[in-house]
Amino acid sequence: MKPPERIHEQDEPPPIGGNWNRIYGAIVIYTLVLIFALYWMTAALNH
Amino acid sequence: MRLADWIILVLYFGYVLWEGFRHGSKNQNLDDYFRGKRSLRWWAIGLSVMATQASAITYIGTTGQAYGSGMSFIQFYLPQPLVMVVLCLTFVPFFYRANIFTAYEYLERRFDGRTRSLTSFLFLMSRGLSVSLVLYAPSIILGVIFGWSEVMTILVMSVTTIIYTTVGGNKAVIMIDAKQMMLMFAGIFVAIALVAARFPAGFSMADAIQLAGATHHWNNIDLSSNLKSDYTLLSGMVGGFFLALSYFGCDQSQVQRYLTGKSLTESRLSLIFNAFLKVPMQFLILAIGVLIFVFYHFEKPPLNFDESYRSMLLTRAGAEYTQLEARYDDVFRARRNSAQELQAARRSGDLTRSESAKARYLETQAEFQKVRDENRRLLTRLLGKAPSNELNYIFPSFLIHYAPAGILGIMLAVIFAAAMSSFSSEINSLAGATIIDFYRRYFNAGASDSHYLWVSRGATLFWGVFATLAAIYAGGRLGSLIEAVNKVGSLFYGPILGVFLLAFLVKKCNGTGAFWGLLAGEAAVMAVAYYTSISWLYYNVVGVAVVLAAGTLLSLASKATTDGHG
């Protein structure tokens, strides 16, 4: 009899970056960079 | 509309129907129908999450907002990457491991049946109320701009979507969403290229960016702390954060996307994908509106983007309106000339000349706006009420006048894809909550797979027909369409998020605390909406705070009472 399909419920590492915390950290940095870039754009272009 | 445009639209509608039927034959039970057998890959789920959030209103309303008041709406999207992190850390693993069909099912395991039912009911209320807007809003605008019948536009979109969603289930919805989202991405770049190609000879993209800056259209970030202002960094990062967390974490139309992941990793990756793409995508959509604003410095925009008003004005106030149009011609020419002078002055590098040219340009811009405002006042006087929000007509009006054959068809397919991808996910999730949280829970717990499959199709059909009829018979006036949709959601989102946070974060919370805390939160949000003028983005914060506080206190009180009696 075919065994029931296993659903991977445990924390697997992400395909890049080694672990999830690094990915989350990258997203936080990315958000800060976005805010800074948009702020810079506001200050630099609105004149 | 030319033959090439019609061919593209026919191909688009034919494709989505074919894809729906292709997946429909594989559905055998509820797991297939609502969770796609938990077999989907991250990219498809991620694109579906984005497509569900981006409705036609996003393309039509957002570009119009940027045309009118610049980029400030981008602040509303800025917390979304952080929201995705919170979801990956909490909601997604909790839901995925619980092996549930609806987010609200989780609440019964954590608290009790009534908390689950009340939360699911609030979802059905809020989503059921807003789903018709997804059809209604674009149909009204496309009707005015293209002369199409609103009812026919609604029916073409809704009947096609109802068929592929009812037959194909969630897997078909997600796979079609993914293709629709790719089309929408392509549409953004096509629209930008189309506007840029229409700039006058010698006027570059850099010139366009500079000109928009003179009127402060690049107002991406507003650091003010005014709680009554809708779009500031504070309202975006606080109010927008809670709204997005509630929408992506507790709204079944989104949860049902990432519950289909082949693994927890696939579900998480779909949200990580969103975290990186959503803000740039929204930035580009807003930028289309800003570029159209610049474009209309060189081509005269209609005095009424909602062109149905022009004939009414000529009939009922002919002399006054003709005079207004003549003045409009004058101020348009003056503004165009001053914009060209500003461009030449900036290129010359002469600061004094630039400052003087900018002052002249801003003066002509103010004159131009003054005539447009007078036109609005005339309309208000003749109609006896405020006219429709012209910002929602700008993008479709631009397309009908300036898109070449074929490109217009592609852009219309983009608008239809945006509407249909949201509509399909929403009726699929409404059916999911109806069947799983109510029908199977209360009325028929032990029926066969085949029975559940057919009643699920029936529920999808029901919600589709309900939304279609509501869209056809919806009356009244919508403000800025995108705000209208978000405002309806904001009355319910905060309290629902509060209950889930109680479940995840407050170990001592019990069913009594969660249930009455939810009701207290909903009452608080209604009171704030009715009695105060704070921005609607803060309703979510109020809802979360009241549910967390009331739920925790009531849980402790009910436990103390029980202990006392014991």
C-alpha cells in the first residue's frame, strides 16, 4: 500500500540565505532602504 | 476600440475559461476544491496573493490619486514587507500546521465555536459587502469612457469569473490569478512606455520627473503627525500596518491562497516574494498617474474627464460653460508655455531664470486648477450634489484617447484581469467560509465528498450571483474608489485581527474573553467611525487595542468568577 503523502510541516531552511531569520532581517533592511530612498526622492525632487 | 483590441479581449476571456475547465475536472473533494490538494508552488501563490489584493480599482483609482495629489498613497503600502515577516513568523505556521481550511476554524480549536462563527460571520459581512465594488467600480468608469452598458460590463466580467471559479475551484483561481498578475505587471510597463512615448519631442523622462516635482507630486513621504491626515508615514506605518496584517492574516480571501502551499516553506516563500515586489509595483502604478499629469501639460485634458457631463453642461448652462471652456483653453496654453519655459530654464543652468520660470509656472498651474474648480462648482450647482470623483476617470480616459490599436486591448485586459482576479478569490473564499464554518459545522457534518463538492460549487455560484446583483443595483456615489473599499474593510479588520492576536499571544485568554472582546472591539470601531474625524487608517489600531484589552480583562474576570464559584 502506498504510504500517505508526507506534508513537510517542520521548519525547513529557505532555499537561499541559510535560515529564515536572515531572510526576515533582509526584509527589514529592505523596508528601511525603501523608506529612506522615498524620503530622499521627496526631498530631492520636490523643488 | 478596433479589431485588434477586440481580438485581444476575446483571447483573454477564452483563455481564463479554458484554464478553469482544465482544472475543474480534477476536483473530487473539499481539499481539492478549496486548498488545491495543498500542492501549489510559491510563485503561483505569491502572484495570486498580489492579484487578489490588486483590483481594477488599484489601477484606475490609484493612478487617478497620483494624478491629483501625487505619490503620498505609497506610504500606505510601506509596512507590507514587515507585515509579511510577522505573518511568516506567526499566522502562516499556526494555520499551516493546524491543517485547516479557513482561518476562523483555528479559533474554534483555540477558543470555542461561537468565537469562530462570529469572526467568520464578520468576514462574510465585510467581504460580502465589498465584493460587489470590485465589479461595480470599473463598470461605471468603463461605461462612461467607452460608452459600454454598465450592466453588460458587470455581466461579462462576473459571468466569466463565476464559471471558472465555480468549476475550477481554488487551484484554478490561483493559476489564473498568476497569469493575470503577470499580465498586470506587463501592463504597468506598457502604460509607462505609452505615456513616455507621447511626451513632446525633446521632452525627456528626466524633464517629466522635474516638472512633477515643481508641483510636489513626488511627495512620497510625509513626516507630519496629524492624526486626521490619511497619508503620512505615521498613518501608513501604524494604521497601514494593522490593516495589512489583518487583511493578509485574517481575511479568508488571502489566507485561502497560502493554505494551498505544497509545504510550509512554499507558503512562506509566497509572502516573502510579496514583501519584495509589492511596494515597487505600487510605486510604478502611482508613477503612471504622475506621468499622465505631466503629459497633460502638452495635450489639453478634457475639462470633464467624466465626459457624460459635457453634454449636460452645454444643454443646461450653455453660455456659462462655453465661456468656461474658452478660459480653459487660455489657461491650458499659458500653463503649457510656462512648463516649456521652466524646462528650458532648468537646462540652461541659470538659477535666477529657473526660479522666475518656476514661479510663473506655479502661477499658471494655479490658474488652470482654478478653472477646473469652477467647472466642478458649476456641476455641483446643476446636479444639486457633488459630481463623481473625476480622478477615477483619468487613466481610462487617457487610454481611450491615446493608446494605439492592440495596446488599448492589452490595457483593457489588464483592467479586467485586475477586477476578475480579486473577484474570483473573494467569491471562492466566501464560499469556503460559508461551507466550512457554517454548513459543515452546523448543518451537515458527515456528508460525502461528492456532496460537499457540489454544495461548495453552489455556494460559489451563490456568492457570485449575489455580488453581481449587488453591483448592478448598487446605487449612491463612491468617493475615491480605493478608499471606499478599504474603509468598508476597516470597520471589521481591526477587531478580527485582535481576536487572532489574542489567540496567538495571550495564553490566558479564553472563549468568553475572545467572544465578548470581539464584540467590544467592533462597538468601539463603530463609535470611533461615527463620533470622531480621525483617519480611517487608525480604526484598525483602535479595534486591535480594544479587543486585546477587553479580551484579556474579560478572560481574567471570567476565570476569577469560575474559580470563586469553584
